[in-house]
Amino acid sequence: MGKYSATNYVRPKPRNRQPNPLWRGIGCILMVVIPLISFALAELTVNIDLIQPYIPYQLMGTPTIPPVLWTGGYLTPILLFVQGLTNIYAVLIFTVIYIIALGGLISAISAFFYQASRSSRYGPLDAPPPPGKAKPYKR
């Protein structure tokens, strides 16, 4: 022990750097919910009569499947299911657009709440930030 050191110094608790488990749970749920909501919105968007004239006709209708894929008997049930879906190309494109839009919106909202709920940047033992700008280095 030095002459000038404090004997009863209390160390601050180390801060937990991981996010709250609640945030991880919400993120896990959103990984499932956002694509489902986006797919439903895409189905509604494609089926609206006002938007259909603006969608290229190549994206509408049933998908075409190359004849080479029909030769294997094990793919036939899957191919019949896919061929029965109408407007699937347009729906998938709108689904991706909605996933990006909803993901960005929810990310911005959660970042706002995370920023508002976290503690201050400086602890009780930190010095305040220096006022003004630092002087430029001159040699």
C-alpha cells in the first residue's frame, strides 16, 4: 500500500455488454413474423385490381417449369404444387420488398427504444468530456 492510495476503494460492478434477453426473444419472433406478414401483404398487393396493370405480365400467371425437371419421378408432387401457384413471381418480389421495408422500420423503432432505455455513457468515476475541440498537432 502506498502512502496516497485509498484503502477502502470500492470497485464498480462490471457492466454487462450483452443485450437484454428480451431483445433476443423479440428478434427471434420477428424473424418468423416479418416474412409471414410480408407474404400476406404481397398477396393482397398483387390481388388488388388497381396495381395489377402496373405489374409486368411476365410476372403474372403460373410458373413454367422446364421439361427436364419432369423426368425425375420424385420431383413431380413438388412441381405440381409449384405449378398450381398463380402470380408467384410477383408475390415473391413484393414479399422481398416488404421484408426489407418492415425490417428497416422495426429496426429503426427498436434502435430508438434501445437508445432511450440504456444507461448513460459515462460512469460515476469518468471525467466529463473535454470542452471544445482539441488543438491541431504542430511540429
